[in-house]
Amino acid sequence: MSSTKGSVAVIGGGVIGLSVAREAARAGWQVTLYDDGRQGPSWVAGGMLAPYSEAWPGEDDLLDLGIESLGIWRDGFIDDVENTVITARGSLTVAVDTADVGELRTMMDWLAGRGHRVAQTTNARDIEPLLAQNIRRGFTAPEELSVDNRKVLQVLTAQCGALGVRRGSSVAQVDDVSADQVVIANGVQAAALADLPVRPVKGEVLRLRRRPGAMPPPANVIRARVHGRHVYLVPREDGVVVGATQYEHGHDTAPAVAGVRDLLDDACAVLPCLGEYEFAECAAGLRPMTDDNLPIVGRLDDRVLVAAGHGRSGFLLAPWTAKTIGAVLDGGESPSSVDPRRFEKAPSVSRPGQEVR
């Protein structure tokens, strides 16, 4: 570790905040992590690291960032990644009906046009034999991974502690902390701290646990289009994570019956054996979204930086974000595609009386 450079306050204890805090501590900063201890969207997440199978035409910059960050994951972003964190290596994206196949083709053609060829298959059940019999077409992305999101948070928390990162409670405004540098990394709540264009997008996620006698979870992450709806199935040691709905409903995190019903119907349409699993957990989180679907990562002023707005890609982009914030703390600049100044209205520090939890 290098000599101490000064003090950094990181506001937010999810995967982004923890990753940034660890990066800064490793670089020699005195770091305090401010968080109220609540289980936020990082606790709810599925943990997919899937820049290819989550790509969509027009999101070129997001694809490039995701591929770069996936490389950092694969190089050992989490020290014990081989034994406890990775839950699947490779993903399979499939389609249920003709319209879904057309959407799949759009994705594959766009990826191929950018030089990222994915392996098409017309025999998806050869890869995952427990798929429904009507599912045949899809593509594989062998470089993609999935991680146990909760184990990642536990490992990052432990590593931050070992590096001497201090802990603080919730922050109402940036001026409440006295550090030399402040990094706002608290998801949807960043909008209140610095008037950032980040809005909450709700998503329900289910956890299904394998019961005795039931078929095992899939070996790959399975992403599917089911009559126009998207669903993903992420393996865990004891079952499957199913997600995720996506709609704007303010800051409401109560799971809705309609969303849960659709996820269960679609999951069983893709992998019928899941009907034998135990319904173990249902939760909803708030994705921090921006208008262009790109995160906001960079400097707001001489003292305040931001790492927020990661949307559905928080776990995927955590390594890249930590690396980028580390570079900015050392005097560098973030890419223009994610710089806060790309928005017409310049962010401003929050007014007194605004509380962020």
C-alpha cells in the first residue's frame, strides 16, 4: 500500500460503494464508508455479469464498459472468486415464440456488427436439457459469469475492514462529512444529495430453493424472452434466482402480485422443473437509472465525486467504476460517456434538510 494520500468519504454501502472504498483504501487513502445498514438493491440483485446477453442496439458505450469490467472480474476482482462467489460460467439466451426469436436475431446481428460474435444454437436443450421442449433457438456467451451477490457484499465488507475502512451512519448532506474527498455512491438516493438525474426503477426478484428429489439448477445463467417479457434464471448452490420485473413506481419496494405471478409463470415456461422448487424469498429493489442508461461516474467539483446511476449493471460495472474513481481521485478524468457534465443541468450539492438514508 502506498503512503496516505488524505481522507475519502464514500457515501453508500452497496456493491458500488464497497468497491470504491476498497479501491481507495488500497491506494493509500484514509476511507470512511457511510451507510445506514439497510439491505438495498445490491442485496436483492441476481448477480449476473452479462454484457453480451443484456446488450441492446444503441447501447454501444454500455456494452464496451461492461466488457471491460467483465475482464476485471475474470482477472480476480474478488480474491476467493473461484471457491465461493462465482455461481455459473457462461450464459444461454433463448426465445420461446417466433416474435421472441426475431428479437434474439436483432441482438445477435447487432453484436456481430460490432465484432462480438456469439454462438447461435438451434438445439438449446443440448446445452440445458431441462429447458421446455418447445425451446430450441438461442445463443451462448461463454465468457459471461454470475456471482452470488450476497457473498460478494460479505467479501467486500470483510476486505474493507481488513484495510482499515471506518464505518459511519447515514448522511443528510455532503457538508456533514469532513473528508478531503467525498464520493457519492448511494444509488437512487444520490439524486437528493447532489441533484443528479437518477430515478428509481423497481424490480422484483424471486429466490427458489431446490427441494429433495427436484431436478438440479441449470449450469448456465438462462436469459429468456417469453412472449415479449424478459426473465432470467441465475444458478445458486441451493436453487435459482429469478428476475426481474422493471417498471417505474416511485420509491415503492413492496413486491406486487402481478409482477411475482409473471416471473413465476415465465420461469416455469422456460424451466418447467422449477414448479417443484420451494418459494423461498420475494423482494424488490430500486435500480438507479439515468435517461441514457449509462452510469454517472466522475467529478462534480474539486471535492465531490459521484459513482451512481448504474441501473441494471451495478454488479457488472463495480470493478470498472472502482478503478475509474480511483483514477479520478489521483487526478485523472472519467470517460466523457459517463461524465456528470454530459447532462445539460450541472449537478449541485444538496440543500440543508434533505436526508438521505
